[in-house]
Amino acid sequence: MENLYELTAVLKPKERLWSYSYTQMAVMFCSEISYRRAADAMNACLHRGFGKEIKLRTLADFMETYGSKISGHVKGMAGEILKENWFDAETLTPLDDAAIPENVLKPGERISGADDAEHLQKVRAVVEEINSQRECDAQIKRQELVDAVEPSASKCCYISIDDIGVKQQKNTRKDGGTKDGHYVENTVIHVQADGKAYFLTAVSMREAFAILLAFLLNNNLMDKRKLVFLADGAKNILSYIEACFPFCEHTVILDWYHLKKKCKELISSSIKGNKDEKKMIIQTLLRMLWVGNVDESIAFLKGLSSQFIKSTKWFDELTSYLDRKKPQIACYALRKSLGLRNSSNRVEKANDMLVAQRQKHNGMSWSRDGSGALAAINMVILNNEADRWLYKNTISFAFPKDKTA
């Protein structure tokens, strides 16, 4: 009953009744529907009449306290794990390379011996098959992209990262006040390895990366594995990846959907012509990018007749964008043929389940603590850790046995 006493010690005056069943019911309703509807549903289920009903504000405060405690526990656990593995919890960098376990600094050979030969033979065969079906300017040419392809998903840990913003509450509420347009940004991370998945979230990218690094260390996910990051190309995400993981083998892949979407948007703003002409330009460009030929795609664009250029500003932005993203543009055709991931869509789905489905509705606005608390509650639910947290006040911080990626 230690957890019961610990929580009741911080209950507010109107939170007179607390029990495991009450909390389970509150979490079940509040993680799915608005606090107002959740309060009405709980009052109906518990037969609470006038004067005894659960108040909306009381329920919201209770859930914020509950979720904030989860976030604090995860943050504290991450700090301890980083400290145990000789990492600075603030800078997320190694304190002493000599003291870091060998499995972290030296993840080992990706493959060796017969496996290596078999992999190379398979890759060469796939490359030849793809090139035989494509014109010269859209064939696989970048050998570094071929060499970077992982031998199999089992030798990698896939990490998808994204931010999702919800409307932020104003500090003060005044009639006739103007909208400030501020958002609370939740960072969501989906980790996949060995057919298992785990979700991480925090209302701070630095804190989210600290939790991610601790999770990888706690589960030995850098031990003879290659880290493969999939993201939408946001600068802050790339900066944190490079700052936090320079010591281990990793690859950053620009999600194909976001690359295609961005190119179409910039072409729409910079290229003119009839429908068929613009369609031809888009198809040619994407055919080159599908095999990772960034230089050829830029040369193709710069070789277009001036009659097709609608805006030099956006045209230059398109070529600059491709040049900036070249290190993250993969050979998507080869990866698809080998059954490897090209998309960060798993974190897009995680965004929906952790945040959007509950928090992004008309008229809703959130405080930083309130938004993060609900996301943390959904995190333990999706990781099959809700009961462990409720009864034991802890989480395993490991892949659930029956949760597949």
C-alpha cells in the first residue's frame, strides 16, 4: 500500500477518494475523451449525484499530477542510467571514453565471414536488377549509399523521431484577448528492434534524447547494432542526433514521404508550365531521388529552360534543399527491394496515439504540464506498463514481451 499512501499525501482537498479502481477508470476515460465528458461518464458509473459529483477541474488536476509523476520518474530513471554508464545527464556526452562499456563505444562488426559475402552478393544482384529496368540518369550510382545499407533489420535498431505541437493555453484569460499562436511541443520517439517497439515522449527535445540514450543503454541496443534514425529532416532533430551519438555507428535517413512532399511543394512554387509539363518534371526528379542521385537531380533542375522558371527564389530554395539534405537522402529503391524501412511513419502514428487523438481538437488548449502529463500516461498505456505503474509505481523501461513493432 506504499504507493497509495504516497499519492494520497499530495491529494488536494476535493480529491477525497483515491483507489486503484478509481485511477484505472480515470485513466481509461481521460486518455480517450475530454475531461468534461470523462467527469460525466465517471459520475454516471459511480452514481455520484448533485453535491457529490467529481468535478472537471478536480479530475484534470488529478490526471496532471498522475502523468507528471510518470514523467518525473522516467526522467529520474534516465538520469541514473546515464550516470551509471558514465554519461553527463545534462550534455548527454560521455564523461570518460575509457570508462564507457566496449559494447557502446565499439558496437562491433556489422557482419562477418560467410554472412558478409552473402549480403554483398545479394545487394549486387538487387542493384543490377534495379539498374536494368531504369534509364542511365536514374540508375543507382552512389556506391556509398549501397555500402551503407544494413544487412538486415535484426542487426539494427530503428529510431523514428518527430515533434507534435498542440495549442498552448494563455497565461491570462481576458475578454477580447488576441490569439498568441503559441504551441506546446511534445517530442515523440518510436524505437524498434527485434520485432519489438517502445514509445518515448517528453515536452523537451533535450529531455527526450536523454531518455532515448538511457533506453538504448539500458537495453543494450547499441551492442553490435547499427542505429538507423528516420526523421522528416528537421534541423533540431539532426543536431541532437549528431551531438548525442558521435561515438557509435549510425545512419540518418530522410523519410521518403517528406522528401517527396517537400519537392512537390517547392516545384509548385518555382516551376511553371501546363499540367503535363509540371508532372513530367516532378516524375523525372523523383525517379532520380528514389535511387539517391542527388547531384543528377540538381543538374536536371538547373538544366531546365528558363521558360519553366516561375520564381528564382523558390527554385534556388529547391536546389539548396536537395544539396543540404544529400547526406540524409538514401537509395530508397535498394532499401525497398531489400525489405528495409524508408519511412518514419511509425512515429507519425505514435504522434496520433500519444498526443493528437486526445489533444488536437477544436477549442482545446493545453498547459505545458497538462499536455506532457497526458502524453506520458498514454506512453505507459501503449508500452503495456500502465498496470505496473499503478500497482508498483515503476516501469520496466524495456520492450514489452507481447508488443510487436
